[in-house]
Amino acid sequence: MDQRQALIAFGALSQETRLYIVRMLVVSGPGGMAAGAIAEKAEVSPSNISFHLKELERSGLIAQQRESRSIIYTANYEALGGLVRFLMEDCCSGHPEICAPAAEVAACCAPKGKEKLQ
């Protein structure tokens, strides 16, 4: 990920509803969620959720696919991982112990089932 892509991603995430949507989709896993379910859980109108989903998709942080009459949205784990790597690529300045806590957090990201977002 380059700086321009990171800025677009951070811009998309800098809005409360969009950050919540991305976190929700990360928790939902590869099966994703339908737009209507996202709107309901986020307590946002269908037209408003469409705007937020479009911005997140434009940023590359989520993807969509049509399933019958529904559009299913999923987190783009590769792009999210790229954003984390972008933040950490210059970390430590040769002192890996500085980045150890962040590496431990990344290691805990193995799927654990669905958890409630805060």
C-alpha cells in the first residue's frame, strides 16, 4: 500500500459510521453481511448506508457481490492488512522489542467467532 492509498483508506475510516461498518464486517467474516442487515445493525437509513458503503468500497476496504436479490458486503482483509503494514513498516528503527506489543495484537486476530462491537 502506498501513501495515497493509505490516505484514502484513513479518510474513509475517519467517519464514525464507516468505522463501525468496517469493524462489523471484519467480525462477520468472509460470509459478509447484506446491506439491509448492515443498515439495521448500524441504525442508519438505507439511503445513508448506501452512501457509506460506496465510500468504503471506493477506498478498497470492503467489497461487494450480488447474491440473488441481495448485495453482500465483506471486509477486504488484504487491504486492511496492507493498511496495518503501511503503519508498521518503519516501526522499531532496528529495535523489534518496540513493535512486539503491536505484533502480539496482530497475532490475536485469528477468527474467534462473532464478538460484540463496542
